[in-house]
Amino acid sequence: MEFMGYRRPDGRVGVRNHVIVVSSVFCSSTVVQAIARATGAVPITHEGGCLELGPGREHTERVLRGAVSHPNVGAVLVVGLGCEQVTAESLAAAAGARPARVLEIREAGGTEAATEQGIALARELLAEAARTSREPAHLRELTLAT
């Protein structure tokens, strides 16, 4: 049996082609939500990232790495503050060969400037993801519940 899916650079196949906007730290969640509302991208926020150490930091990083590398994700924008334990750069790298961008609020000049820049970046990623075509894939290539 076959289905039409999006083959990712790592060989896995997704049934969706989401562009996600991920907060690397709780402090960036407001900007992430604003970018997602303006563009239709999927927001991924959480309540950690700041001063997290040990198992807490490892858990946050593992969950966020799983989100950015999921086969249903076609492109990633990671928004950070610039001082968090789980860095925006490390999460963007975890996206592998799929399109990924990093936006740091402090570098952008604050919340309003970061939101504007993030909207522009998300729109670029949405256009890039839209160029990805579905292709036939065997049902055994479908990943469920990860």
C-alpha cells in the first residue's frame, strides 16, 4: 500500500508539510505566537529553557529536537532570546537538511523588531516549504506517534 507523502532529507516521510515556529526559551513565546498568528505557521512553545540544568534541560532539548526533526515538519524558525541553555542555533541544527532559520530577540532589537523580522522569515520558509512536492511512499514508511 502507498500514500502520498513528503520525503525528508533524512529519508523519513511525513503526511504534512508544516512550517513550525519554535521558542527555544519561555521568554520568546510571545514573539513565537505573534509570528504564527500572522503567517499561519504552527507555534511550538513551552515553559522552560531559562536556567534549566541537568535532567530538566535535557528533557526540554530532547522534546524540542524531536519537534524540529519530525517528518511532518517542512521548515523551522527557532526564536530565542540569546541567553538560554538550549540554544536556538542547536535546535536549528537539529532540523537537519530541511530549511531552518534562527531569530534572536536581543539581536533583532527587541520584541517588536523580532516579531516583524520573524514574520518575514516565516513567510520565506512557507514559500520554500510550498515548493516541496508529495511523492508516493510505502505505508511501512509512515511514522506514527513519535
